[in-house]
Amino acid sequence: MNLLRMTRRQHGQLHAHLFPGDGAEAVALAICGRAEALNRRLWTVHEIVEIPHDACIRAPEFVTWPTSALKQRLSDVAGKGMSVLKLHSHPTGLRAFSARDDRSDAELFAAVERRAPGAHLSAVMVPDGELLVRVMSAGRVRGWIDRVTVVGDDLVSFDRDMEKALRDFDMRHRQAFGDRTTELLSGMTVAVVGASGTGSPLIEMLTRLGVARIIVIDPDVIEGKNLNRIYGATRRDARAVRNKAETSRRHVRRIGLGTTVVTHEGRVDEPEAVTLLSVCDFVFGCVDSVEGRDTLSRLCAFYCLPFIDIGVRLDADGEGGVSSVSAGVHYLQPGGSSLKTREVYDDADLYAEFLKRTNPTFYEDQLRRGYIRGVKVDRPAVISINSAAAACAVNELLARLHPFRTMPNSEFAIQKLLFSHGRIAHRPDGEPDAELARWVGRGNCRPLLMCGRLEAAA
């Protein structure tokens, strides 16, 4: 399957340039990052180059444009292992490539590949914003982008072909959300990082919603203390010291609704995990660790990934008293704010956790001297609270695919489930994370996610 992802801002910029309102075709370029895994090839828009209208010969059914801006970037594209995406508009609404398009693409991309070997892309945009994209190699069409996803407050997908696979168990999903949303779910690959308190009910719900494939990442094993909140886990799993991700895979297989599970029994910041996550359509983060959250925030930017982080807090005195119960559900989109700019954690937290994992003796020394804050320890966990937070997160995915609220999705970047107060509070997104904004759509690179901490983990 071939995928192309971009942000809502990028899509808006392209549409504004390609359709200036004069009824003539226009041209733009995009430099794209890449990733590949699980029989999926992904391209992500990183940089947009607008070809000036007055530098082109433009008409309603053709455009001739100078290639100087493209030539200037080819060495950089080749050196970074990236791809070129050429886009032009069809203001007449033609949802196809013309014979003229075929000839010009063959000539253009044969020349591009002499400087930047590899597959590149050519796209047509029509007035409603839909994109038809083909894969070019050796000057010939080698395939098509099967799904273009625009990631913003809403998740908008343009699918080349969508087959209706009617199944007995999803009839009532169709009654609620219609065929298109149900079919989108049935073709999605969704990642769940952390398969315990909130991750386990998430996996259960995604399976019963008919998601095609779930990537489950968790390095930990089942213990007796986990059996109060992991769906499908048994005493036998605890005695066998079975990995949590593998336990989830076995449970989903027993359900028998056709969802496949791919597992990684390691940390999220390992290269194998990053590779699997890069080609997913959506990611849920169910981790308590600061390092895990930071890695997922970076993945969100580098691979244009929509991402929901879930955190549960239950403060108890250990003697049956509860002072507060709450959960946070954060929807993050590439180019927007991050968990760090939302003050879920800061650099001091990140450093302390990294130090504890990599050099525990020095960590204890720095903690004793007061140079760092201590890493948070385990808190109480209750299946009903975890499941409520997971349900909120899954409903958030559905709302992004199929907006159903009376308010726009932009108002729900952050949701706080205040169980102690009996209410839910929500807030819009904040200012973009400037550090991550420059890496949106960069794709595969070295160092991994441009982060030395991850290279050390590798």
C-alpha cells in the first residue's frame, strides 16, 4: 500500500497556490520524507516550493513551468534520501492525468532520477482539494498512492479505491457512522504503545470496531498485579511470564473478527519500533514514561502522524482513601503543540528519566544532591477508570474521522476527565512546538528522529 501524508496547513497552502482564482493551471513542488514497513510505503510532505504564477505559461488545460527551483534542490534531496512530489491543478475538475501530463512527467522524472535515484511522485489537485497521486520511477508510472491523508483537527482521506467488505459484526457501526467511516477503520493500521492499563481496553475497542491491523508495542511481561486491568490476561499468562504485547495478540486472535496484530516486545524508542510506527495511520500512546512520550511526540512530527496520548492519575493514601481521580486525553497533530509545550513534562523530567535508565548510580547521586527531580513511581490503577479514559480516546479517533460533535474538533485538543468532580473539561491547541515544527514530514533520517538519545538507545 502506498501512502502520502501532509498537514492541514500544507494542504491549505497548496490549494491556495494551485487555485488562485483565475481558472488556469498552476504548479508547486514538495520535498517529501520517506518510510517503509509492513508492505507500506509512506511519503510525507516536508517542504513546499511554490512555482511563481508569473514564471509560468498558464491556461485552463495546461501549464508550462521553469524547472530551475527543482534543479537547485536535487542534490539535497538525493543526499537526504528524500523524494520530489510535483503537483499541478486541474481547474476544470478533471480527475485524471491527461496525455500531456503523461508526456511531461515521463521527461521530468527521467531527468530527476539521474540526480536523485528512487521513486518520486506526481499529483493532480482538483478544486475541492482532492489529490490523485501516482508513483514515478525511471520515467514511468510504477503505481498509485492508495491513500492521501490530510492531518489536522479533522482527518481527511482521499482513497483511490475503497472496497466495501460487509461483515456481520459491524452492521451497527455502519448505522451510526455510515459506510465510509466503517470502511476507513477496516483499512487502518493503528498503533497502541503500552498494552496495560489504558492500552489493553484500547486494543479491545479497536478490535471490535473492525480496525484492520494493530501494532502493539510493550517491553513488559504479565505479572499478577496486572491482572486487575489487562483484558484477556490470565493467571496462566502471569505464570508463563508472557509479554504484554504477545498476550494482546493472542487475545485478539481468539476474538476472531479479522484484526491482525503485529507486536514489538521492546521499547518505543528502539529503531524497530520507530520503523513500525512510522507507517501507521494513527498512534495511541499509553505510556507513563517521559522518554516514551517524547519519542511519540517526535514521531508525530517526523512522519505527519496523528497521535493521542492518554494519562490517568489516581491519588490514594493506600488505606482506602482517594483524594483525586482524573485522566487526560491529548490529541496532537504534526506542526501543532506538543506534550512538552503543553507542560505534560519538561526537559528536566526527560533528563532525569534518561539518567535513571542509563546510569542509575549517577542518578541516585544527582537526586541526593538535589540536582534533579525524582522520577515518578507507579500509582494505583483501576480498570473502570482506565477503560473510561481509553473509551474517550477511541471516541476522539472516531470524532476526527467522522466529526459528530456540536462544536468543532479544534476545541478538543485537550480533554480532562475529572472523575472526582464529575465533569469533563476541554481546551483547544496551544502554540506550535517550534523545535518540532521544522521537522514536520522529514521522515527517515540519521540520527534517528534527529535525537541523540534515540541513537544511544539503538
